[in-house]
Amino acid sequence: MQQGHSTPAGSSEPKEFQLPINGFKGTPEEIERQWFEQVYRGRGDSMNQLTWRAVLMGSVLGAVLSLTNLYIGLKSGWGMGVAITACILSYAIWTALLQIGIAKTPMTILENNCMQSTASSAGYSTGGTLISAFAAFILLNGHSLSLGFTLAWVFFLAVLGVTMAVPMKKQMINVEQLRFPSGVAAAETLRALHSEGKKGMRAAKALGLAGVLAAIDNFWHDGFGMFAKLAPFSSDALVTKFNAFFFGPAWIGRTVMFSWEPIFIASGAIMGMRVCISMLIGSIACWMFFVPALQHAGIYTGHGFRDGVQWTLWPGVSCLVAASLMTFILQWRISFRAFADLGKMFSSRSQTSSEMDAIETPMSWFVIGQVVSLIALADLAHASFNMPYWQSALAVVMSFLLALVACRITGETDTTPVGALGKVTQLTFGALNPGNMNVNLMSANITAGAATSSADLLTDLKSGYLLGANPRKQFLAQFAGIFIGTVVSVLAFSLIINKPEVIGSDQFPAPAALTWAAVAQALSKGFEALAPVKIWSIVIGGLVGIIFSLLPLIFPKHQKYLPSASGFGLAWIFQWYYGVLFFIGAVIAYGFQKKSPAKAEEFTYPIASGVLAGGALMGVAIIFWQNGPEMWQKFFHH
């Protein structure tokens, strides 16, 4: 690693440098030579990038952002990319340290890029497996896996995914130059920060102010309840009084009431109108029509979200799974191209110059990462779930092939189909190992986790490619983030989810966990074990998901007005009021964009990211504060 000193040329981004977003033309050798001469030379070969300060700053930010993603994931089932947030925060923090004299030199743009790779890996690559498969395991078994097992599994799964991306990078980024839109956005953000410092600081201030206000608001909502004199004045208590007066117990029992949680409004602002309108429609269809119909028919006599979701998750999960698989099938051309890449990937070393070989991640790192991860995961699965070694090997091989598809889809559409790929593995192992829910869950977890980590690394490598970074150094920065991300996210998860009842509660609906658990349960017990209403719900939900997937093919010009299957299906797995909050956020962002497009482009993402980060961090802090002694006792008991 380089030391943390900066060259004058790297202290700011030269305005004349243009990102090669449109790529290069020619043979693979000509394309790589053009990139090396026009982008890398004079930047990646002379500018500081993999420095201790970049990795340490990325690790600290990644640790913080892994907490926010864990909290938001348990709330909404969604994982938010953290790269752009990390870019803005690191730039602002380092600029502040420079101004007060603690830091002596500014970070180069490539140091900042390495930093966001470390933060992205720590904040995003490790938490997704916890909010889905691990939470589903707790739901199905009534207890959590040991802390040691969880740490080892999450770490080796991240290693598997990160090293899996090594052979994909040369083909997808260097040769085919797939777009990876989030990677382009991160590169554009870094370029703007380093060439227009004032604009970057405005975005950082907006993010920071939004975060502080969201933290204060969350303390008003949840923190006041910890003090007897303040509890009646919390926003939660005030909203509860309003709901009792306005809606009454019957509608409240169906979750049809108001709630005040700005992190969902911020999420809606990022997601956009199409998905959020679909959520609102799904929420109304579920909780204002489907659940009352079941109650009037005497089929469902329960009360509240936890009782209701046992019925509503079946059409919701069916819609999500059918839509994911149908979209996956419809993208067969991308899948075919991905598999056609296999031969090119492993033969491309002979086509490149020694100069390029010297900066690319060695193929030996791919081999070592895959072999070590396979042995570790197979051993863990055999010891904990009695999973045969050959099935673990099959899960890893399937994971590579499906991650190949996931990364290509991410490169072309900016969407990683983790849910669909996980379900492919669940269905496969449902047939191979019928009746074993734990094997079903954890084998699918290997696929989903590897695909997430691979796609995340390639997205980061795309931003580095555009900025002229050294790919080997950026890979090392990404790899460094796995360590802190694993430790922080696993420890936080084990402390927050201190009993099974927390999952699927009003506090943490955990829709991802409910979805995974439902599929594992259905595959192990057989659909004939379900009540007739649930079977019909599965059939109708699946048909809706397939229709929603086909509509963009039938009406390609009207795609932005068509319903989203993911938005509609997800609304059936969490409370009615979340659909309303997401919709409010989308409306605010849409109105802001229409009224002031330039300001909306500059501030919407930083403000929404600030609200998410500030609200989630305060939420985690309050949970630790409220349950501290019990949590630490549980932790040390492990």
C-alpha cells in the first residue's frame, strides 16, 4: 500500500478530463490499448489510490453504512447501494479535516474511488444474506445459528462472490464495455466532487443536514418512549392517538392507518413513481380488499400484521417469484451471451500485453478464492446442516453460472436479479433434497450472496475503469471491506434480532426473510399441505406476476406507466402504511423534479441518502440503548 501523501497533479480533478462513457472501438487488444494509453496513463500509473487512509476511511464509512443497510433491509427488504453516499461523505469529511489542519493533503480522485470500493463492499456485500436467508432460518427453526458459524459463512460467501468477478471483469468491462449505470453514476459523482468542489460540498451539506434532522425525528418517534415523562409526546404516541380516532380498531388491525417513518419516504424518493404507485395499489388490494374479504368469509380471524401476513404473503411471494423467473426467462439472450463468454474469459490472458497483465487482477486470485471458499462453505454446511459435500460443490458451480448472468443483467439494466437466482437454486435443491428446509435456504443463500458480491464489485470496477484506476489495487480495496463489513453486520444482526418474534413484527417486518421462509416451507411440505385459499392465492399471485412481466414486451413505449411486479408483490408482505409512505416520497421527488430539474438532480439523492443514513443509525442506536444489557449478555453467552 502506498503512503498517504498526494502528488500535486492528483490533488484535484483536471476539468479537461472526460470520462470515456461511450467506450472504445476495435478489437479487444485495440480497445485495451486505447484505454491504457488514453485513460490509465498519467492517472492510474502516477496518482495515489490504494493508500492506508483511503482503506481506513472506507472501512469506517462501510461499517456505519452496513448498520444502515441492515436496519433498512429488516424494515423494508431492500438493500440500498452505498457507493455514491460514501463518495460524498468521504470527500466532505476529508475536506473538513484538511480545513482544520488534521489532514495535510487532499485525497486524489482515485484514492476516493478506492475508498468507496472499500465502503461499498463493507456496507452492501455482506448484509443481504443476513436479512434474507439467516433471518428466514430463525423464523423456521426458532433459534439463530451460532455467532462463529454466521461470521465464517458471511465472510467466505463474500470472498466467493468477490473473487468470482475476477474473470468476468475483463470480458464485461474491458472488452464489451457494458454500462453498469451505478458505476457510471459513482464515477460522475467523483469527477464532479473533485472538479467542482463547491457543488460537492453543497451536496455533502445537504446529506449531513438531512441525516441530523432524520436522526432527531427518529429519536422523537422511538427515543421518547424510553422516558416516562416524554413518552406521551412521542410522534409514535401522537400518531397512535390519531389512528384510534380516525380509523378505529378494525382498520388498524388490518394495518390501514398512518405512520410517520421518513426513511420510507426517502426510499420512495429514490425508487420513483412507477414502483411506488405499484406498491400503493398492492397495499390497497391486500389490506383493504383481500384481508377484509377473508375476515367476512370467516377464513381469517386473527388481528394485526403478524397474523395477517401469514395469509397475505402467499399471493405476494408468488407474484414476486413468478415475475422474477419470467423476467429471467425473457432475458434469455443476455443469459446466452453470458454463457458464451465463458470460453473468452479464461482464454483472454493470452491476448493482452504484459503491461495490462501487470495491473489486472491475476487469475490465480480467482482460483484461490473459489477453492478456499468452496472448502470452507462445504465444511460449514456439512457440519451444521448435514449437507452432502457434492451438493455444496453443485451450489457453488450453479452460483458461478448464475452470477455470470446476474452480472451481465446488472451491466445492461442496473438491476441484480438476486431474488430470481436464489429461487432457481431453491427449486433445484427442493428437488435434490426434499423436506430439508435448511439445506434449501443455505444453498440458495450461496447463489444470492455470490451474485450480489460479484455484481457490486463489477459496478465499482466500472467506476474505476472510467477514472483510470488500477484494477488490481481497486480489487484489494474491495476485498479489504469484506472484513469490517462481516464483523459489524453480523454482530449488529445478532444483537438486534435477539429473539425470533422480532422478525415479522411491526418493528421489523423483514419481507425478504418471510419470502425466503415461505418458499422453503412450501418446497419442503408440499403445496398440498396448504389451505385451499392459500393455494388459490399462489396461483392468482403467480399469474399477476407473469402478466406484469409480459406487459412491457406488449407495450414497450408505455413501460414507465406499467405496474411493477416487485412493487405490487412486496406490498403484500408488509403493512399498508408503508405503501403510503413510499408513495409520498415518490410524489415529493417527482414534484421537486418538475419544479426545479437542476436542483432536483443535485439534491434529491444526497437528501434521501442522508435521511436513510441518519434515521437508520438513530434506530440502531435506540435498539442498543433499550436492550443493551440483555443484548450484551446474549452476545457474551455466544
